[in-house]
Amino acid sequence: MFIGHFAIGFAAKTAAPRVSLGTLFLAAQFIDLLWPTFLLMGLERVRIEPGATAVTPLVFEHYPWSHSLLAVLGWAALLAGLHFLLRRDRRSALILAGLVLSHWLLDLLVHRPDLPLWPWGGSVLGLRLWSSLLLTLALEVPLFMLGVWLYSRSTRALDGAGRWGLVGLVLFLFVVYAGNVLGSPPPSVEAIAWIGQLQWLLVLWAYWVDWHRRAVAPN
């Protein structure tokens, strides 16, 4: 799951018009923003195994601090709490918490049974949608298109940067997704971790786009 998470971030603008798209992306992708750093620190492990699933060659061996359900609930509470302290907006804080949790729920659909419920081991879950490329695309692509449509419908561009910056962001996400799904396996785990850090640039791009757009009231 990649563009599906960003889809939820786009769509959430309709429920949280005062929150920047950058912050919505940050929440929706939060645990995957943590994960590359935890890989570099040796706290979590992944293995490259071509053919492991029809969609990704990655085997997630150990990622309790970023992707266990209990940890995700903790990260959701932390991000929501920080937002509430800064903005005093309970509704938006709760939406951000829901976005963090949505990442785990979407991963639950596609992953093999490797998502732990708590950091110290035990039960793992996963519904294996990644075993079928067709089913994965049938879920993620329409979800992404819906999210982008909802965002574009609930905002309007103030200038060319707001209009074409959004187009560029959407196209770039599609290109990255196609590369992930159809491209060659990554050369190393270290490369995965460093490339994963570039996701922060997508968050900054979203902040820039949203700065050049304005939320509009629903019809």
C-alpha cells in the first residue's frame, strides 16, 4: 500500500479543511515515515525476497515499534496530542489520530500476516491482498483517484502553483507507485531506508501545494 495512504490524506481535507494537506499526509503516512529511520538504527528489519508477493519483494521480519497496532495507537495519540496543544482544535486532532490508525488498517488488507498487535511479539495479522497484483490495483488506484477528487473538490487554486503543483504531485505519486509495483527489487535494505526518507519531501510538497489553495465550503 502506497498511494492508498496518500488517498486518505487527500480525502481527509473534506473533514478537516483547516488542516494543511502536508499535515494530513504526515499523519496518513506517519508510521512509514518512522520506519526507514528505525531500519537505519537497527531497531527493525526487512528482507528483500523477489517474488515474496505479487506486488512487493519485501518481507517485513520485525517492525514492532512502527507497525504494531499498540505502537500505532500510541503514535496516533502522540500526533493528535501535539496538534491539539498547538492548535486547540479537538476535531482536527481526532482526525489526525484516525489518519495514523488508517495506515495500519489499510496495511492489514494487503500485507501477509506480519503486522503485530503489540511490540513484544505474539499474534500477527494480514489479509494477503498483495498476493494479487490485479486486486491490489483495483483497490489502490480507484481509492487514490477518489481521494484526489475529494481534495480538488474541497479546495480551489489561488494561482498556478496551487493548480499545477497539485497536478505534479499527483502525477509524481503515480510514477513512484508504478516504479514500486512494476520496477526491479531494491538493491539493498540500506537503499530502501534512505529512499524512504525522501517521503518527507512529499510532505513538504503537500504543504506547498496547500499553501497555494484555499478550502471552499461544500455546495
